[in-house]
Amino acid sequence: MDKKNVIICRCEDVTYEEIVRAFNEGYKDIESLRRYLKIGTGPCQGKTCIPLLQRILYELSGNFPQNITIRPPETPVPFGIFVNVPKK
């Protein structure tokens, strides 16, 4: 099976090939790849793609990335919550 067209991040439509290309350009850790490719920044906040990205980085570098920050999805807050807040 050809991996290059496999979508790793469904939220941001990032493929395996794009990750490998970015890695070869010098983006060698999860945080820099998140900023460059926007992987893990969609609605799921990396719950699906970050573990896959860890595995890909291990395949490419031989080192398993440990320091990752999985951000929980944001929950909308009604604006009315901030109205009439008692002052102290």
C-alpha cells in the first residue's frame, strides 16, 4: 500500500506525504509540525492524528516523541454567563 496519499489528520486534511516532506524540511517535532501543517488543531484537537504523528516521527527518526500537549476541545460558553457578574 502506498502511504503517501493517506490522510493522517482528517480535520485539517494533512497527508502522510506532507508530514514526511515537512520533516525533511526541518520540522522534526510535534509542536513545530502542528504550527507548520496545522495538524492536530482541528475540532478533535489531535485525539486521532497526534498518536499517528508520533508513530510517523518514530519511523522517520528512530526516537519516540514524548512531550506532547493534547488540547481538549473547546466548549462554547454562552455570552450571558458574563453579564451581571457581581463585583467584589
